[in-house]
Amino acid sequence: MIKVSPLTQKKIRHFKEIKRGYWSFVALSIMLILSLFAELLINSKALVVKYDGSYYFPVVSDVRLGSEFGQESSSEADYRVLQ
């Protein structure tokens, strides 16, 4: 546990008493944490792809070419076409 000085504890208590500021801080902190996972929540790539018995994770790996998944395209694979 981090040892906090009494003066710092007093400042934290005073900050918590200011309800609007405290809840704004909480809301901004939650939004900041959610923004760290934005790539997983909102993107155009598939999260998991199973092709020929192998699993691929396009959202966390490099660009997978369409030729790797049997598509004619030499650019990024179109994950919506894969069945």
C-alpha cells in the first residue's frame, strides 16, 4: 500500500467533497480507459478468423493478405466474404 501524507489525504477528501468535480473526474477516467480499447471495440477488422483449421487474430496482428485466405485480392483480406 502506498503511504500518503496527511496533507495529501486532506486534499483528496476536499476534492471528493466537490461532487461535480469528482464525478467529472470519474467519467473522464472511464472514457480514457475505454479509449485504450477502442481498436477492439470499433474497427473494420475481424476479431477472430478460423480458416483451414487455423485461428487468426487480424485485429492484433499485421495485415493479412487476401491470398492467404484463398481470395484473388493481393491487398488486405475481405473478412466479410469468408465463410
